[in-house]
Amino acid sequence: MGPGRRQLALGLLACTDLAVVAASFCLAAVLDRWDGTDGRSLLDASIRVRSVVALAANLVLWHLVLRRGGLYCSYRLSPVSRTVRDVARCAASAAPLVCLLMLLVQPARLRGVTFLVAFVLLASTGLVAERLAFRAASWVVRRRGRNLRYAAVVGEPARAVAAASSLAERDALGYRVVDLVDVDLGRLARAGDPTPVLARLERAFDRHPIDEVFVAVPFEAATQPLVRGLVALCDEAGVVVRVLADVGTSRRASADQLDGRPVVTIASARDDGPYLAAKRLIDVVTASAALVALAPLLLAVAIAIKLDSAGPVLFAQERVGRARRRFQTLKFRTMVHGAERLQPALEDRNEAAGPVFKIRHDPRVTRVGALLRRTSIDELPQLVNVLRGEMSLVGPRPLPVRDVRRIETRWHLRRFSVQPGITCLWQVRRREPEFDAWIRADMEYIDNRSLALDLAILVRTVPAVLSRQGAH
């Protein structure tokens, strides 16, 4: 797509945005005025000058917010989730401004909170739906060979070919690779001069119409002069540059800015704000209710532990949580007092593979402790850890410091990228001391975590505990 057509498409998108905002404004006004009768009050409603002024002012406001929020930049390579997130962010920014604007232009409208809430919700929902429809239509058009962007790929041969193949295979993106500019990394490192590569790209500009240049080189000191030179050259030619950051295999990356400089953020786990907020709310409400409801049981267990063996009721152990921060987990004591000091003498009896320590018939376990372990009642004090924010109801089980120090496989450490939990996938499946299966279940949870999965794990925890299969 040429610059003229691109501007036309962006103009069409902006006009459609304004139409959605206007429709949301009118519909919110209708909902606010409707008294639940047969609708005659709506037919009798008159259009006032202040309402027209308020609508016009809101159109200007939303257009400025959407433009400043980057909603008219290229979303060609962005996932659908970015569209939803950016619209939600802009709606959150617009909401207080809408309140202030309506206070200045049409004070009477603020009497009904219904209008303001309905307007913002309808506008944000409508903008998301409109842009997803626009995106779907763009995919159809591109697959038919229209709305294409011509691209050149600059990079080391293997990386350049891989990038060009990815663009060609995803025809919905609408890219046509017209040139490949090879980079000899060895020669570049020795000479330190990117001029020959830049000259070849300039000749490519002369041969083909090029809209974008993809840079596929490894992230190292020798390639920095080349990247800077490519950015400067493309800036002079009015060509978009997209740098393929080859710094890892993570699929969760986002781009930001710091003082005008691009910053690529790569995370091993999602940073899903709404999910985490809802999860935390559920944790606090559920843990509080459970502690109140189970108070008689907790008191009875405490008395039984005291009568069975000498020592404290609760056992506090330092464990490793999110980002490898240490905290004290609370459990009902199930072993003799001072059991940790006896563990080194039992290391040769460890039945678990990997760094964890588990014995099916641990001689340190008390009579009451054996029952608590089989029923997992010993874990209930960790509800206090949940209230403190150190743990969640669902998440990878927190490991003792001793076990973490013995982890040798680096990807196993990814389990510390999320909040640890009282129950997890591993516990509702087998609960056997097989560390490899345990860690893979943790990785599966991290990659797919959602409120639905959390709920499924909580529901499956009850029969898993009652069956006592694999409990230690």
C-alpha cells in the first residue's frame, strides 16, 4: 500500500472511530433517559444545543486520546490482545476527561451516573469490535494480494532467509519480500565498517519500491554500527525499520520507549494486569472466608498436635517464592520438633528424583502428622501466606531453600516467575515425587494460566486430596 492509500485507510479508521463514539454517546443518552415504559419518553425527547456541543467536544476529546495513545500506528505485526489492551488503556484515560468535560458543558447530565458509565463502556467495546472487524477485513484483502507492503530483509544469510520465509508464510500480514541483503558477520566484525552493506541496501531502494526494512542480525557489539547506519539510511529514505531482536526464544515481547529510544521487553511469563488483579481479589476473599469457616477445625488440629508431641503447633520454614524472594511458609507441624536437623542423616533414603527431598515413610513424622499429611490439612495455615500476598491459592508449590540450591537445570528456574500456590497442576494429577513431571506441570501452568484454569485446579484439588493418592 502506498503512502496515499495508507493515509486514506487511516483517515477512514479515524472517521469510523468517531462514528462509534457518536453512536455510543447517543445510545448512552437513550439509556439514561429511558424510564422503563413503552418508549414514548424517548420519542418526546428533544435535541438541545448543549447536547450537540457535548457530543462535538467528546468527539474531539476521544480523537486526541486515541491518537496520543498510538491507536493510529501500524498494528500489522501486533497480536489481537494488543488492540484490546490499547483501547482499554485509552478508555481509562478518557473516562476522567469525559467527566470533566460533561461537568463544564452539560452539568445536568452528571446527575445520572448511568450515562457516563454506559458511554465509556459502549465506546470502548465498540472501538474494540470495530478495530477487530477492520483487522479481519484487512486480512481478507491482503490474502487476495491487495494492501501489500514491500519489504527488504538485511541480515546474516540464515537469519535473513528465516525472516523472509516467516513473512511469506503469513500471507495475512501482507508483506512481499523484494530483496535480501546478506551480511557477512565475520567481515563486519573484522572491518567494523557497515558501508558495503548500506551501499547494497541503497541499490535495493533504487531497484524496488520498499516500504519497510527488516533487520535480522544477532544482538552483539559488532552489529551495532550496522544497525545505527541502517536506521539513519532508512530515516533519510522515509522507510520503516523493524529490528528482529535476536536475544532469546521468549514469545512474550513488547516494545516501549525510554527518552525516545526503543526498549524491547522480554518476559518469561505474562504480565496480565486484569487477570492478576482478579486472581488477587479471589485469593483474599476465599482465604478470608476459609479461615473463618474452618476456625473450629483449625483449633481442633492445634489441640491434637499439642497432645500428640512436644513442640509448637505451627512449623515455619523459609521457602522461595516469586522472583526467588524468600518468605516463611506456615504449616501445621507434622514432624517431631527439630526434624530439619535430622534430615542430613536421611539424605541417602531420598525417594524423589531431582533436587527435592521426599520419603514415603519418613521416621520423623508424628502420628497426628501422618493423618494431617494424608488429608493435606497441614497446608491450611498457608491461607495466612495467601492473605499476606506471599502465595496464591493456585500456583507452583514453593520449594525450600535447600531444594532450590540444588536445581541445576536453568529452565527449571522459570517456575519462580509467578506467585507460588497452595495447590497446583502437579498435585491434582499424580502428587508423586517425580521432579521432572512436577516441573513440566509447572511450566504448563505458567504458559496457560487463566481464571478458568485456576478454578479447574481448585475444583480438582478436593477429590485429589480425598483420594490420598501419592500424598506425602
